[in-house]
Amino acid sequence: MAVLRVALDLPLHRLFDYVAVAASTADIGLRVRVPFGRSEKIGVIVDVVETSDWPLEQLKAAGEILRDLAPLPADFLRLCEFASAYYQAAFGEVVLQALPVGLKRTVSPVRRAARAVRRAEVIAPPDLTTAQAVAVEAVDPAGGFSAHLLHGVTGSGKTEVYLRLVERTLAAGKQVLLLVPEINLTPQLEGRVRARFPDEGIVSLHSELAEAARERNWRAAFAGEASIVLGTRLAIFTPMPNLGLIVIDEEHDSSFKQQDGMRYSARDVGVFRARQLGIPILLGSATPSLESWANAQSGRYGLINLRERANPLATLPAVHMLDTRRMVLKEGVSDPLIAAIKLRLERGEQSLIFLNRRGYAPVLACMACGWVSRCTRCAANMVLHLADRRLRCHHCGLEHRVPKACPTCGNQDILPFGRGTQRLEGWIQEQFPEARVLRVDRDSVKSRKQWEVMLDRIHGGEADILVGTQMLAKGHDFPKLTLVGVLGADSALFAADWRAPERLFAQLMQVAGRAGRAELKGEVLIQTQYPDHPLYGALVAHDYPGFAVSLLKEREQAGFPPYAFQAMLRAEAPDMADSIAFLKTAAILPVVPEHENVMIYDPVPMKLSRLANLERGQLLAESHSRPALQAFLPRWREAIERIKAPSKLRWHIEVDPLEF
Ligand code: ADP
Ligand code: ZN
Ligand code: ZN
């Protein structure tokens, strides 16, 4: 008789004990079928012991121990333990979210044989620039744990540095995990990696893969057959027997932070994992997060700089402000920008107009009675999408037809206010009837397939003017693109969210980086009413370090991260009063005064206070000491779990929150 301690996919911070007739510690890490309530679940055996805290006769018998997969290794379970403790997430949930769906199902579908690996055209590596060579030498794949921040301006050839380090890691017989923020970036990178390593097993892991493909790829990584794993954030948890290098590209990107379910940062988990395994991790970006930049300044991370573009003929684009205070705008666009687009058309070059707001207009309004298209479920407006004549809430997804007249007063003259990419696209097309205008946003590109088609069209020269959101800003190389125009950037300058300037700067630097990637010189025109704002000044000078220093100084003075450590308790319920009352109770729990190094603020409604009919409040816990916060959180969470809350109230804790 043995007792299996099993992790189950439940939001409970405990393991579940079952008895088994024959089991040994060799079974740790295997999946097991167990009875749960009236049904069955698949869990993971975390320990095999002889006794339980429960009387043995009360324990249920475990079902079959599944042996189709080798045991999940101890380092994987330790990684999950870390994530569980750090993020206050239930251990079982952490373990099981890392497994492909097929491995968690009690009835397993028929498995298909692995697909033959597609062969790619082999491309010889370029000679490294001096700066790249220095970067590659700075990281020693055999030297144990190290964390390096690779700060390289757009087009500086960071990918080439990754590829050389991958090469060295593979030569040592090890596996590589390469993370990118978005699925949309995987096809391009995958192409480059395959072309460089045609004989290696390369798999991708991201949420858009079909279930069977994801399981196949995951198994290949787990079995050590795939030597390179390309993935988005969840891939950081992939168990790999021989992992020798972790690379996180665009490390500043907020997509590495999961904002629902288990809330974790794949970048931070990555650093922990590298330390745990004694391997190097490389974080790359043209605009590092301030957290990473501060770590590089303090010497916790090594800092590697690539200050120039890799292609000696490509230079950084010239950035200019268009002072709109002295200009007449038509549909939000200034004459100099129109003239610049016209010039590109004449030269047969591409332009990109960046407006980070999709839809036709952010709101529809009635001038007669003041009605505006509010979402009935959220504290937000419904966005007008004229292309399919719908009003849509970008927060909860609610949508309906555009009304023919004002729903309140019957006035037929209801008007769109403000502008989004659809409206801009239409207007630009009217100005340049002969030009091929292509809109790129989440409405025009909904899947990875559509994105690949879109990229092919852009690369194939099938577009003269691109109108797009931040989708276009990241990691793409469009050789004929020489003009980037930026609209509507000012709104983020004075936002209440103190992280807004960091995000705006990164976004503008990234989108500006699309211009002049090849021999053709690039120009960036930013329309603004605040041409003297220091953020824009830093952009003109391509001065990320200077901007980072000034932002960090502000953060330090204000006592914000990375100079303080935070966790957010959030509650949502049909009534705001219930949410706030719950948070108030949490704020004065007896464990709170015992942790005098942790400061608890007053509960407040969230910025988007109502989402999908739930009223949301939040409460910030903060400390100047990470260990103090980490000691407080589990005790606080346990005490919160015992609060008697209304049945419809939901709550969670987010550690290192990015959004407020
Ligand atoms: P980043 O990721 O830093 O923005 P990329 O890795 O995409 O930059 O490289 C930018 C461009 O420079 C690409 O077209 C790439 O092929 C080219 N490139 C990179 N390294 C070199 C090199 N050593 N010599 C010549 N061209 C290079
Ligand atoms: Zn009206
Ligand atoms: Zn809504």
C-alpha cells in the first residue's frame, strides 16, 4: 500500500492523497487517473509516501498510473513550485496548465504519427559585425547561470546574435528555448531559424496551434527530440531534458505577462529557470523594460549594447515632430504628412501610418440629446465598426447593429466621434485613389494564416500605404518602407497610468524602427501638440538610455517599481459595494499588522470599473523589500480564503501587476 500525493487542476493550494496498491517513488512525475467527486480527473503524482494526514481508510483508491509519457522531471516540478509560491497560484493549476490538453483528458484520442519536418532553404550566416561578435562572446553557454540584457537598436541584428548562441548551444548537445511575445512573430523567426538549422528538430508552441500539433510539439521538446523550441509565454514551462539556453526576444513586451488565470511573467519565470538549471538567459530588446534596465545598471544582469544597425548601409531613421498646434488637420492628418506620403508614392516606396486604435470611430453620439454608444455591460464606449456596420465593445465583446437613429430621442443624425484605423484607411484612400492602401489591425488580421498572407502581400510590394495598429510595430523588416507617420500619440503622454510613458516610448521606438531598415533612408513624422516633451526629445535622439535614466529617477522619487514591490488584490461582483467591502475586510485582516514592512492602500474601483456586468475593485499591497512581500502574501492569501464573501464574488491576487 502506498499513498500518492497528487496535483490536480483546481484552484486549491493543496495536494490530494489517494491510495495505490503498487507504486514507488519512481512514479513521481507520472500522470494518474483519479476519482474526483462523481467523475474522474487526470493528476500528476508529486510524491509517493506511506502515510497521510487523513485516515487511510477514508482515502479513495487511485486509478491507472499512465506510463505513455516519461515522468515529468524534478526540475520541472520545482519550477512549478517556484511559480506557485511566487505568484500565489495553486500548485496543481501551475503543473497542469503546462501540459497539452490531450495529456489531461481522461479519454485519450487516437494519436497520429509525427509529421515530416518541412525543409527550408538554407541561408549562409552573415559575417558578424564587431558589436555582434562582442555580444556573442559575452555569453558563455557552458559557464553556468548568467543573465544578460541585450540592448540593441532596431535592426541592429539581435536575431543574428541569438542564432550564433543557439548554434553554440546545439554544438554542446543542448536544447534551446526561444520565446517571442506574439504568435504573429513566430512564422518569421521560425523561417529564419529553420533556414539556419535545417537538420535540427525545431518546434513551435503557442496558443493558436491545433491541439494535436501542440501535443506533438510538446512531446518532441519533452523527449529531447526537438532541439529548438520557439514559443510564446506558456512555453516557458515546457519540460526539456537538456535545456542549455533561454532567449527572450522583445523582453519588454507585456504579452509575456499573463493577465488572467494564472498571472505570471514568462520573463521572470525564465530567469528563475535559468538560475535553477545553471544556464544562460538572454533578454533582448531595443527598449528594455525599466525593471530589466535597472537590473542591468545594478549589475544583476550583464549588459550588452548594439548601438548601430547591422546593415552598414542602413541608418536609424530621422525622427521629426509635426507641431499640430499650428496646422489645420484634415481627418486628423496634417499637410506635411500628406506631402511626405505623396513623395513616397512618387518614389515607389512604402509608407506606414500608425494609429493605435482600431475600428472606424471610438464612439457614436447624438448631438441632439447627448446619447453616446455606451456598452451596457462595461464602463466603456462601444466602438463603431463601419466595415460591417456593427457597434462593438472591445472589452467584453458585446456587439450589435449600428442603430439607424438615436435610441433615446430618435434623431437620425448620429455621428461618429474621433477616428480609428478604418476611418483613416478610407480617408487616405480618398486622398490617394491610385494608391494601394492596406489596413493591418486585429479586425483585418484575425489568424496567423491571415497574418502570413498579409506579410507576403506587404513584402511582395502589393501595398503602397499601410494603415495599422501596434500589430505592425514589432519585429518586421519591410525593405521598401521609408516613412512612418504617427497619429494620436499624445493621448498617452499624460495618462493616469504611470507606466504609460514607458509603454508609449517603446511603442514609438518600435514603430519608428520599421523605417529605413535597408539601404533606403527612413523618416518618422510624429504629429503632436507637445513637440518639446522630453519623451519625444529622447525619440528624436534615439536615446533610450537617457530616457530610461530619467524615468527611473522619477520612479525612485515616487517610490514606484522597480523601487517597490507590489501585489494587487482584485475583487469583482455584481455590486461594487460588495467588491469594496470584501477588499476592506482583506485590508484589515489580523495578519496585516504583523507584517509592518508591507503597506496596504485603500480599496479603489479599477480604471475599467465595470467589465461584462461585474463591478471591479482593487487593493494594492506594497513593500520596499521583495522577501517581506513574499513572506506576507501566502499568509494574507490564506486569511483571505477564509473571508465569507457573497457567492457571486470572485477575487485573485496578481504579483508584479502591470495594469491598474
Ligand atoms: P533586430 O532584431 O535587432 O531588429 P535583425 O536581426 O532583424 O535586427 O537584423 C536586421 C537586419 O540586418 C536584417 O535584415 C538582417 O538580415 C541584417 N543583418 C543582421 N546581422 C547582419 C550582419 N552581421 N551583416 C549584415 N547584415 C546583417
Ligand atoms: Zn438623441
Ligand atoms: Zn463591454
